[in-house]
Amino acid sequence: MDLFEDIRGKIASLPRSQRKVAQHIMDNWERVAYESSTAVARQLNLSQATIIRTACALGFAGFPELQGHLRDIIQQRVSLVGRLDQVVNRFGKEQEQGEPSTKDRVFRQMAGNLRTLYTATSEDQLCRAVDSLMTAERVFIVGMRSSSAIAAYLGFNLSMVRPNVIIQDNDYNLLEKMKSLSADDLIVAIVFPRYTRLAIEATRKAYLLGARVIGITDSAASPIGALCHQSFYLPATSTHYNHSAIAAIALVDALLSFLSVRYADSVRKELELIEQDFKNFNIFEK
């Protein structure tokens, strides 16, 4: 039986407070999968013991086992094959209903992601992030797997205008390299589903060492949500088998634009030095 069908079958027999917990789990299961029992209890104004008893009443050894099942469901639903099946099925239904062409659907989704980013992001957020990027002693940019392209784009452009930019992508010595992090340093953690474990652990380590953390992720329910001093929650909905990077790349472009204006003098000085190197070493075809 499906987990949610099982919960629905048991919910009527639970005490009132446990029914409240069970309904919350069904309504917010993606978030509950990564929140502590204390956090769930606080949201519902119930005791932590009630959360744990509810998990047991639903047939689990405890709350962590329930979370394990929820995370398994998340992994199944966001697997590459699972996402591909969802896209194909949705496209087939839209064709049957005479919906717009594939091109219209694809670009409409991209535009929607950008509109959401624009609405959800304030000038103050961008300015604060840019100040952190330019004033930190060192900037570590962490992005694994598909997020590595976003990390590389940010890191390449940022390294043009300030020193000590370290891009950490798909490096399994990452935790060792980060052991010297301090409050003077900044980590930009780019983490989207399926959440890469090493990126999460790197973010946690940076946070515990006192470094400032800027998170670029999909929601407050992300595993790095509670580990960030500043977070950008970006839509990553796509019409293909992986999450979309459109909003993340647009955010990076926005940060670079704000940086160029806010720190124009220092940016100009660094770019002049780079241009001199381009000329001295004959980098580009004339």
C-alpha cells in the first residue's frame, strides 16, 4: 500500500492531536522529510512527544524512520527517469487537450521561473549578498553535479574582480580543504534536488565553523535551509528530466550586475589589470 494511503486509512482512528500531525505530514511531506521533530512540534503547537507517538502510531519505529520513508519517496519522484516519465505524460495529456506547442510550453515555463525569481528577490537581498561576496576574506563556491555549472559561472566571473575565490565542484577532498574556514570567510552553497550529500555536509561544516553562508536552493525545506545566514529560494521547475538552472543563472547575473555598480571603482581597477594581461599575452584573436 502507498504510504499516504496507509496514513489516510489510519488517520480516523488516531487521537485528535495525532490526527493533526498526520494531516500535516500529508500536506507538507516534502518539508517534513527534512525537518526535526522539534521543528514540526513548534509549527503545530504540540509537544515533541506527540510527533514521535504519531510516527509510531503510523507503524514506524520513530520519527527518523518515517522521515526515511518520505525521503525515499522524494528520491523516487525526482529521479531522472521519474521526471522524464512525468514530462512525457504531461505533454501527452496537453496534446490531447489541444494545449500549446512544445516550444510555447518550454519557454512559458522558463518565463514563469524568471517571474517568480523577480517577485521573490528584493534589492536589499541582492545588495547584502554582493557586500558579502566582496568583503569576505575568501569565497568558497560549492556546487555539485548539475549545480557545478552554476558554481563555475559565478566563480569565473567573481574571480575576475576579487582574489581568493575557490570553486568547489565534485571534489571529494572538499571537507578537508574547508577545515580552515573562519568567520572571515563566505561559502555560497548551490544545492538543488536531488540534494547531493557532500554539498550538504560542506554547508553544515562551514556553518559550524562560523563562516557566513549564502544558500541558493529551491525552498526553505531544503536540507541547507537552516544552515544559511542568507538564502535565495529559486524555482527550478523544468520541462525536461532535470531541474532548470534558468533562475539560478539569472540570479548570478543579477548579483554580478549589482556588484558592478556597487563596487564600480574596485571592479574597474581589477578589470584594467586583466585587460593588460590579455594584451601582454596575446590571449584573443585579433
